[in-house]
Amino acid sequence: MMNRKYFKAVWTAEECKERFKELVKELHPDNNHDRDTTREFQDMNAEFIKVYEELKNVHRRKSDGQTYEETREAYKAQDNGEEFAKVFTTLFNLDGLTLQISGSWLWIFGDTYANKETLKDLGCKYSGGHKAWYYTSTELTKKRRRTTDMNKIIEKYGAETYKSEGAKRIA
């Protein structure tokens, strides 16, 4: 395990993403008008990519708190922390969006119409069943005739919700 500065107490992929979001709020140069945090932000982003690569297959169940490893080869090969960081950071700086991370998925609600082209450019897709945009850095999505209820998704994977305007945690 590498020597960590920003992600010391992180043991799962979800904790890594959560800590990343906290550090983006704290270190992003746009949020620090009184000091230059560009280098710190870049160092944190590089560390995130390495730590996420180590932990991308380690998860914690919300129901019992136990950790488990996801071992599907397709998931390992395609889950990309750098890509997730880019998408989250871009959406973080847009106005009028609500961002919800659940497992390896980022759900995007709110004023998505005004940001439609940016969402498409980032590789986000629209779910008619959920009436929301989503992003996942894995290719495990498959076309299904039925839609899994969002409450069941949240129950299984948990969820963290943020407003993009200042990215304040709301739930």
C-alpha cells in the first residue's frame, strides 16, 4: 500500500469517492480565493487515482457494514477513477444540478436540460425509467425491459447527494 497524504483513513471504493468529493470542496482553486491551491489539488487528484485503482473492487454493504470484493474481470478492467474524477469535477462546477452517487453510478437530477450537451460530452446517458441522467465508468450497463426502483438501488449501495451549486451535501 502506498504512503497516503489525503486518503489515509479510506478502505473502500465508496469511501475513496466520498473523501475525493470532500477534498474537491476544500482544495479546488475556484473555492480558494485567498490562496493558490492548484498544486495541492493536482497532488490530491493524482493520489485519488492511485488509491481508487487499489480500492475500486472493495465495497461495504450498507445492510451489515461488511466489506466485500467485486471480482468481475469486466468491472476491474473498465472502472476508471481518473474518468470519474473528471466527470464529477466538471459537474461539480455546473449550476442547478443535484448529484447522487450510489455504488459506481453517478445520478444527475435538476436542471439537466440546460446542461444537456455537457452531459453528453462527458459520456452521461439518460434513463427514461428514472427520468434522470447517469454516469458510470464501467460498461456493465445492459438494456433491460424493467427499471430497478431507485429506493432499492439506494438500499443496496447507499447514496450521497450533493447540489452542484457550491456542491453542498444535502443528504
